[in-house]
Amino acid sequence: MTDNQTAAATPAPAPKRRFGGTLAQIRSALEFYKIMAYLTGSMLLLLTLEMILRYGFGLMLVAGGVDAATGAANSLSFTHVGPDNVLGVTGSFNVSMAVLIVHGWMYVVYLIGDFRLWSLMRWPFKRFILIALGGVIPFLSFIVEKRIHREVLVELAKFPTATKRY
């Protein structure tokens, strides 16, 4: 066998892969990301429904209070939004606004989970942006989460010695 044949027969070395954390840290980050993806995605679907009701039909969901026109007690209902965003129910809790606020803060926590997983996996910045979009496009968080979860497990199995050891 000549040197050229030996070089051709020898497989190229596998690319070196290093993760930014231990296996336990990566699995923990993956689980946190998965939970936040489902929670944020669910809140985004509620937010989308709320926007359709609000801007499509002029309705808001309110809890408690008193109907301003009749004086009847209100438990939980949709109420029409009048001119200048005046609700027809006084002293009520605006559930629609709560959905907006909760989704906003959940998205911030989702981004923290996204960043943690992204930094531990040492992916390119483009991947961080793609994962972040999962929290702002309805149904995308469920699709992205499934794909990212699978990719992380494949990479961990493919490069078992790439994690840090403390």
C-alpha cells in the first residue's frame, strides 16, 4: 500500500465539538426551555384569541365588577369596548390585559431559557434568533421546541465527550 492509498483509506478525523457546560447543565437548560416554550406558546395562542376578539369584535374579557348600564353584578364575561376604550363594566378586573402582561413577562423568561440553552450548546447567533421567534409567532414555539429538543439530544449523543467536566 502506498502513502496515498493509506491516506485515502484513513477516515478524516471527526470535527471537534465542545459544549459550554456539563451534561446535567445542558439537560436542565433543555428542560427549562421546553417548559417555557409550551407555556409561552399557550399564552401566545390566548393572546392571539384576545386580539381577534378585541380588534375583530370589539370585546374584552373582564372578571367581577358591576354592569354600568344595568347595575347587575358581573362574574366573568365579554364586554363591548366603547369609544375611547371605555368598558361597560365598572370595578372589574381586565382579564384581557392580564393575558397581554403575562405573555410579555413569560416571553422574557422564555428568552432567558433560549439564551441559556444557546450559550451552553455554543450555537451560532442565528440559531438564538430563530428560537426567539418561537415566542412571537403563533404555533411556532411548539414546532421549534420539538426540533430543538431533538437536535440537542442528537448532538449530545454524537459528541458524548464534548461536555465540560468539573
